[in-house]
Amino acid sequence: MNRGFRLEEQHPLFLRDSSFEPSFEVAATEFRYPSVEVEPRSEGYDEYFDPPLESKYECPICLLGLREPVQTSCGHRFCKGCIVRSIRDAGPKCPVDNERLSESQLYPDNFAKREMMDQDVFCRMKKQHGCTWKGKLGKLQEHLNVCDFIDVKCPKKCGREMQRKDLKEHLEKECPNRTLPCKHCKNEIMWNELEDHYGNCPKFPVKCDSCKKENIPRESLKEHLDKECPAVKLKCPFYIVGCLYEGLRIAVIEHVTKELPNHAMEMAKKLGELVETGSGSHDMGGQRNASGTQRPRGGAEAFPREQASQEGYLHDLSSRTQTQRDEIDELRRKVAEMSNLIHHLERQLEETRMRQERPIQELTLRFNRYETKLLEVEGRLCNGSYIWKIDNFRQCRQDAVNGVMTAIHSPAFHTSLYGYKLCMRINLNGVDSGVGKHVALFVHMMQGDYDSILEWPFTGRIALSILDQSDGAEYRHHISETLVAKPNLLAFQRPTAPRNYKGYGYVEFAPIDTIREPQYVRNNTMLVRIQIFH
């Protein structure tokens, strides 16, 4: 099988591995472009600096550009996140000179921060999509927020992701949740509900069934029928005085004009009858008033009784109001007592939490150290044949595609109990010419406890395999390649850093489409094996 094979380039890239050791990665001289970061990162800036970043601006732990740089009491610069994590995981010491160092001895380096923000960088999408932007690091995020080539999620929450430049077309033509403006009322309506909306839209033009007039807004149809439509059948407005004529609007208008004198006479007649009826009623009312004046004493006697009744009602209402006020005051007092009790319990809970937090932190740190020791023991006992289990493969692969974590490092392992220390690195979305097409697989030498008694440079053969996990050995076809160490390359010299930033391996180890097949990823897990013949 013909695979891309190369020595790693010199620009550093940090990615943390599960062994809690300082990690050192290698980036190619060509550009790799992740998408916009979706959450804050604690390691350094993995951007595409032009010109390349000077070493004084690189963090000694992650070998990336300093992010939130701090300076130690012993004079070294680190990313704040890197050195804090190192102190918590590896103990209170400087990873450069092993001087004692605590978090309280870290000081923000604003000068270095300003210098970093003033470095020139390319857009992350330059190589993959050809974005031409170049500017200061401090302006990069501002550009990424508008870059046409960055993947964005559909704001209509349909679940699709696309480049920002394709978002407009998606929203207009493809999105199942897209809305369109109603051309009549201008409201935004779901595209697949637009026809139903037209059946209820108040601005939708309709036709009058009576006069056949068209383009009447639906909300104006009633007013048209009441005031304008010539084909509506109406009563004569003088029906209240007995006119029985009915006809179309135009005919009724002609009728009213023609019969106006007769209608006026009818109205005068009706008015006269009303006046006579009103006079009779007035006379009867006068008689009732006259008879009423004969009983002033009874009314005068009733008034004090009515006043007394009202005073009793008001007194009762006042008593009930006072009772309710007393109940409200009692409730307020109880609420205040409960509030004080809650505050007291909260203080007790916080004090308990503070007492327990330190032991928990100590146990967590101790557990992390034991886990590191366990991984180290496991790596020592493998005798140069080590199988790396990559769990949650699909998420790791997606993180690589999105640029969140483009490379993963295996735990460290040894060729023998006191032998060479190495690790593997896999790029699940490829590097350089293999981006998006091939998985890249490399080997890195690491600093070991017994390097001083080993022979350097390292020599021997290394077999790398992605294992076929099919049931039945006769059906398994591992993807394997064997490389021979080249002593003249720096990748096989004695490491001067916790992990040699130069690796050796395959840029195009296996096609991505091949490793997606179920025999290579089973239960969302991939197995990578290394065998060292030394």
C-alpha cells in the first residue's frame, strides 16, 4: 500500500493527552483551518502566524502562542491555563527549572499579551476554502464572526450546518423551517403554511359575491357591503315610520329621493302621536307626585332607620378590614422568620461545603496521580506491543473536522520495563495533503526515566495497525504498515522536551471512508496497535 510518509515539521501545536503529562504537538508549514471555537480554550493560540511566531512568544508547555500570558517568580512565561493545569496535575513546581511554584506566584504579563495581539495571522479558512483575510490576532475573532467560510448553524433550528455564505440561500430555498413574507400583510409565515394563511389573511384580496368587484382586502369586505356595494338588497331607511319598500342599494336611493315628501309627512304624523302620548304620561306623573306629597312623615321616619343600617354595615366592613390587615401582618412576620431560617441554612450549607471541598480536591488530585501511575505501569508492561483504545470515536472525529481537537495522543508506553518511552498521535481528519481524505498516524519519542542508560538515536522497526474488530479471525483484515527508524532524523534522537515535537509516520495512513466501516469502528471504538521490534 502506498501511503504518505514524512517527518513532522517544526511549528508546534498543543493537544492534551489522558496521561496528564505536558503535551507537545507539531503543525505543518501549510495551513490547517478549524472552524470557530465554540467554547473557551485554555491552551495557547494555534493560529497561522505570518511571519512565524518567535520562540519568546511560545508557551514552554503547549508550544503554542501565549494565551493570557503570565510570568512566574522564576522568570518564565506560560499560558495561564497551561501553567495552572500543570501546577494542579503535576504539583507546585515550574515545569522548566523545577523551582517551587504556586498559583499565587503567577503574574499577568500584559506586555506579552499586547505583543501577541499585535501578531499577524491568516484566517483559519485560508487553505481549505481560500479566505484571503489577514490581520492582527486581536482582530481574528471579529473576522471569524463574519467570515463567509465558517460553518454556522441554521438560526431557524432545522439542525443543518453550512458555511455562512450559503446561509442566505438555505434560508430562502432549502430550510424546512424557513419563513416567507406574505406579500399582502407582510407578516413572516412558514413557507408550507403560506397557502393556509392566504385563507385567513386580513389583507388578502377577495371578490364581492354580490357586485363581483375584485381586489377588496378581506378586512374591508364588511365595510364595502355595508356602505358601498350597489348589489346589496336593503330596506328603505324610513321603515321605522312604516315604509315597506326593499330593493338594491341604487333602487333604494332613487326611492328615497322620489318619496321624500311622503316620508316627511309620515314622520310628522308619528311625531305628533309621540307628543300626545308624552303629554298624557306627564299628567299622570303629576297626579302621582301630588299623592306622594301627602306622605312626608312616613319617609322622614324611614330615613333614620336606613342611615343606621348603613352605619352598621360600614362598621362591620371596617372590622373585617382590620382583621385582614392583622392576618397580613402575621403572614409577613412568618415570611421574615422563614427567610432568616433559609439564610441561616444557606450559611451552614456553605460552611459544610467549604469544609468538604478541600478533602475532595485532595482526593481528586490523588486519584489523578494514581490514574497516571496506573497508565504508566500499563505502558511499561506492554513490552513494545501496545493497543490504544480510542473511545467515543464519532465525537473525536467530529471534533477533528470542526477544528476543536485536530489530533489525539495515546497514553505513553515503553518498549520494555526500562526501555524507550513513546506515544502515538492520530489525526482523524488528516493533515496537509490528506485533510478530509485520509487518517494520519505518527510515532513520537518521549522523555523516559532511564534515557541516560539507553542507546541513542533509537533504531529498529515499528509496525502500526488499525485493527479489524470483525467476529472470527479469518475475516479480519487489519490496516498495517511497518516503518524503519532513521537514526539521522531528529524524530529518533534523545528527546529534549517531555515529548519530541518531531514525529515520524504516515500523512495518508488510511482513507477516512475505509475506517468508517463497521469492522474498524465497533461500539463507537477504534483500536490502534503499535509493535516495536528493537
